[in-house]
Amino acid sequence: MLQKYNRLVIAFATAAVALGALAVNDYATLSERADRAYRHSEWASASALYDLMLEQQPAATRVYGRSIVANALLSDSTAQINLLARAIDNHIPFDSIFASVERESFSNGHPEAYERFLTNCREAYPWMSRSIDGTLLKFYTFRRTGDQMIAYAQRMLDGAPSNVSFLRSLADGYMLTADYTRGIATYLHILTLDPDNYHALLTLGNWYALHTAPASTSASTSLASHSASTSENRANARLYLTRAYALRPTPYVARILRAL
């Protein structure tokens, strides 16, 4: 009787090991097929296969990231939001999902998938809007998308008007969209908050150094309000570049200063 019991225990243990191995193999096969579809831009197939993987391992952050990117490129906003909700239900922090989607979308050359996901999340989860606005501001700043930098910097500044990082994105956005008057004014405002802000000093110094020619030969007549005189612009260039050089001496700044 004891021998028979032992044989049954061994049989059940062997069967359990075999089933476990089969599940692992199935997941590994699914992963291989899903990643192959993803690499070949077969977004619908990749999405379906990643769903099967998530049924087996519902806390796999990387799988959520790839699945969301695939659905973003299929323009399926509902699936993206459902995947985020599913991840949150499985105790994955939403910022980890955002990071995964960012990484996957940039690595496969489709940063627009990340943008679509963020904008969809902003609509679906109003309580996340400020966090998402900050993330979108970083995205547009990295992409140097001037008009969106202005829009999202202004949103963030509504709640933190003295935040130098937001003000820098705003100033850079103005300069990228050729709104030089507001751009210069914003850099000057940054210096009232942070007198040793290297980026503001260098940008102002370079701008004035580029506009030391008489107004009639200036590259853009729309800049006349900041081109009062050659001597004034040269003095401003020296002022800001000297302060920048004192903070971070570089051959580039030294060369400009010698030429002024």
C-alpha cells in the first residue's frame, strides 16, 4: 500500500513538473513570436500575442510597454487605456508603464506612439493630467517642438510660476518659434530667479553677439526691438558671456569674447 502511494506521489510530481515546463515553453514561444511580429511592424499580431503573454504573466512591465506601443501604432486608444488600467490593477506604478512605453517607442523609431499614449491617458485620467503634462513637456523639449513646448510649459507654470526648468522650456520654445521678444524677456526673468543660470546667460550672450551688426544688415528686421545699437548689443554680449565663462570656461565662449 505504501509503495502504491509513493508511486502516485511521484507520478503527480512528475506531471506537475511536466505541466510547468510546458507552460514555460508556451510562454517562451509566445514571447519569441510576439517579438518577431513587433520587430517586423506586424502590430495587430504583436498585440494579440502580447495579450496572451499577459494572461500568463500579468505583471510583466516590458510586455505592457510593447503592447501599448503596438496599439498606439494601430490607433487603438481604447486598448492602450485598458492596458494601463490592467497594469495598475496588477500593482505596476503608472510611471513605470510610461517609462516602458517611452523606451520601446523610441527604440523602434516611433516616438509618436509615446506621444499618442500620453495624450490618450490625459483624456482618460484627468487626475493624472498634471503629471502627464510634465511628461509631455519633457517629450516636446527633447524633440524641440517649439509650439508645444510653449503650451505645456505654460500649463506647468500655472501651478509653479517660479520653476526655472519650466521657464527654460518656455524661453526655448519662444526662440524656436521666432518669438524673440518673449524669449529674451523669459531668459531675463530666469536670471532674476537664478542669476547663475548658465543656459540663460549663454543664450542671451550668443543672441546679443549675433546682433552686433548695424540694424540695416541684421539677419532679421523683426529683431529691431533688441538691436537698439551695435555698442549696446556688444556690451550685453560681453556681460552675459563673461558671466557664463566665469561659471564654465570653454574655448567657444573665450573665442566669442575675444571677437567682441
